[in-house]
Amino acid sequence: MGLQTRHDERLECSDARSGLAGFEAFFRDHYRVVVRLAQTVVGDLQGAQDVAQEVFLAAYRRFPGDYEQAAGWVRVAAVHTALNVLRGERRRDKRELQVQAVSSLPSAEDTVIEREARAELRRVLRRLPRRSAAALVMRHCGMSYVEIAEALGVRVGNVGTLLRRAESALRKEMDRETHS
């Protein structure tokens, strides 16, 4: 029984060596194509080589010794893996932007000042004529002259004049508020 075990071990070892040689030949035959496909997607050679490494490692595990079936698979896998790299970069960029937004949050002091300024603006808007205040708020919220004219029941040509007068009245009231 001991001789049979040694013989089996030798066969397995030679099979592994021939499998490795087969993979090397497969790798050499398809590496350039895989890198070119990946580079087309990711846009740079280094990233494409990283994708190719990942793809060939997966092929080695998935198709042990039967690399003829893997030829088409590595091409498709190169494109999919490269797309996953791009998606990962996009998610990372999005997370970095969110972190920057959180780190650029205003201080407590800035928040209090902003809140007080808004409260002051609301007090001043209450003292303006309703139509003027409404026109200013609607314009600030992004409404067009046409939309403001329809909402207030005025002609579109009068909206600009109405807004300028409302802004002037707002400035005067703000000056009164700060000098009081």
C-alpha cells in the first residue's frame, strides 16, 4: 500500500506541474487581450493590469486544468471586473464628497448667526406689503417671471418692476432694523 501512495503522489505532483504549465501558456496567449479590454474601460494601464491579475487568478481557480473553456470567460470577466472598478471608484468619490461636506459643516457660532439673520429677514418680510414679500420669496425659490405673474395676477412685464421695488423696500427695512 505504501508504494501505491507514493505513485499517486508523484502523479498528482506531475499533474500540478503540467496544469501550471498549461496555465502559463494560457496566460501568455490571453494576457494582452485582457489588459487591452480592461484598459479600454478603466482608462489607464496600471488599473488594467490590476484587473487582468484579478481575472487570471479567478480563471485559475475556476477552470483548473481546462483553460480552453476559459478563453471567452476571461474576456467577459475583464470587462465586468473593469466596470466594477469604475463603480467602486465612483462610490469612493461619492463617499469622499460626503465626508468633505460633513467636515465643512458650519460651526455652532456660524449656525447661530445664520439663524438670527433668517429670523431678522422674516421680521422684515412681515413689514413689507404682501405682494412685494411674496414676489421676493417666489423669485428666491426659483420661480420664473411667468410663474410669479400667474401667481400674483399681474402682467409678466410688471414682475421685474415689482421685484426691484420689493428689493429696494427690503433693503430700507433691513437698514432700519440694523440701525434701531
